[in-house]
Amino acid sequence: MMPSVTERAERAAGSPMEELYRRHVDDALALGFLLTGDRALAEDLVQDAFVRVLGRFHDLRNRDAFWWYLRRTIVNLANSHFRRRRTERAWLERQRPDHAAPPGPDLEERDRLLAALATLRPEQRAAVVLRYLEDLSEADVAEALGRPVGTVKSMVSRGMERLREELGDDA
């Protein structure tokens, strides 16, 4: 006999996947927002990341590794998004070279930081966000980004130098 819709929903409600989602969604959204500066985009990236990671790890044995896979997937999706956006903008600029977007207004401190973060290359932004805003060690950032520790140190150092230039004495 096939289980009813209600029985299937009750079983799914307490599923390990739902538990993983509830445990990590807030941190994932915060990371997505820090990487993109856009709440809606962060929600889209996080949703895609959960679908990808949960789809690959249906029977996840090491739940502690889930956050690492999810974090890496969010960073990769954000990098892919910005790479596509850069390509689209380049194409649009070739189509209409006279129409440049006007700069946005100077907003409060948070917005200044997000704007300064947006000036960094996506890989650099990910390294700085993971190192200082997620408070990961350099080794953990290197693992999350799939880069050598020395490369991460260089990316973070150059990223912080760029942020100091953008923010002035406030950084």
C-alpha cells in the first residue's frame, strides 16, 4: 500500500535534510549576502547551493562536512554569477558605449563596506569575507576556496589593501 501524501509529508518534515537546512540556512544566507551585497541574489544562490549539495549527498554520513560543501558551493555559485555578469556587461557596453550607468549615492557605513567589497575580484572578495567576516583561519579559507594557503594570504592581503584605499582611514 502506497503511503498517503500526509504520511509522506510527516516523514519528510523530520528528515535529516530538513534538519541540515534549518541548521545552516541562516549562516548560508549571511555568507551569500556578504559575497554579493544583494539579499535576493543571496537567497537564490543559497537555494541553488542547497539543491546541489543535498542532491549529491542524499545519504550524507558526515554531517559536519555538509557546511564545508555548502559554503564552497555558495562561493562557486557567486563567482559564476559575477563572471556571467561581467560577460553580459562587456557585451552591453559593446552594444551601447555611450550609455554608462551613473554611480550610486554614498550611503551609510554598511553600504560603504558592501560597495568597497564589490570592487574586489570575486575570488578576492570570497577570501576576505571568509577570513574576516566568517572568521576562518587561512588554512580553512584555502580549503574552502580550493587554493594554496600562500595564494589565500596574498589574496587577503591585496584585498584588504584595496579596501583600505576604498574606505580611507575607516578600514
